[in-house]
Amino acid sequence: MNDFTFEEQNLLCIYNGAGGGIRAGVIAALTEMRGYLEPDEDELRTLTDSALSKLGRMTDAEFAALDLFPDFETEDPAYGK
């Protein structure tokens, strides 16, 4: 299972280290970050909620199989670059 969007994958890459590289840790880190979002940060809240939902449906083994290393050479495919 890897139906994460490009943006969700980037978010997971950022919080993977803070979460100790384990699914439960990343869920905790994202949940904590979500609590600090300002009311006008709807886009980030929606992105975080979507990533948390997908993380909640996957197993630890599926999470461990994710390639959560940022690829700074690749642009967002939605922008056709």
C-alpha cells in the first residue's frame, strides 16, 4: 500500500526522523504538529489529516517498506516538471 500523494510523501519524509523511523512515532509527530496549526493553515491540516488516515490503515511492515528519503531532484509530477 503506497497511495500517498507526492505532498504526503514529502510530509512523511520530514516527520519520519522526528518519529524515530517507526509508524507509531510518525503518527505521534504528525498529530503533535497538527495541534500547532493556525486556523488559516487549512491546506496543511487537510494534507496532514489525509496522511494520518493512510498511516492508520497500514501495517508497520508496510510503513517500513516505504522509501522515505527526500528526492530533491524530482519535481511534483502534478506540475509536469
